[in-house]
Amino acid sequence: MKPWPDERIGATLRALEAACRENKIFMSGDQRVSESDAAYLLGLSGGGLKNLRHEGAAPVAYRMPINGARVSYRLMDLAAWIESRRGEC
């Protein structure tokens, strides 16, 4: 039986949280990370994520500074973005 999309997003979110802990990535109280850390978690270069953001194809970004970065991303948005691309090859 396949898991529902929300279950997959939850599992991906938990994996991202674990990756943040393992890699000592700073996370705000509302689980935002810097753009460079988000790129790392997604397996992209910082410039690649920035380009996707400018094209409107990246996860939801926040213009709220965090840990020296001007742009930040919530882990939940990263998880939803990852799962929305499942099967795109």
C-alpha cells in the first residue's frame, strides 16, 4: 500500500530535520534554514537554488534574514517541494 502524499511529506521533513542535526545546520524556531543550507539539503549548488528561485521553480522562500542570509526556507516547504517532484525524471 502506497503512503499518502502527506505521509511522504512528513517522512521527508523528518529526514531533513535529521540531516540538519547531523550536519549542525542552524535552524530557526520556525524551522527555517539559510539559502545555502537549503541548497545543500536539496543537493543543489547555492547558485542553482537561487536560479530556480528567480525562475519561480524553487520551494517557497522567505525574505526573512537568518544566520547571516537574506533568504531562508522552511523545512516543511523543502519537504513538500521534494515530494511534489516525485517521479519527474
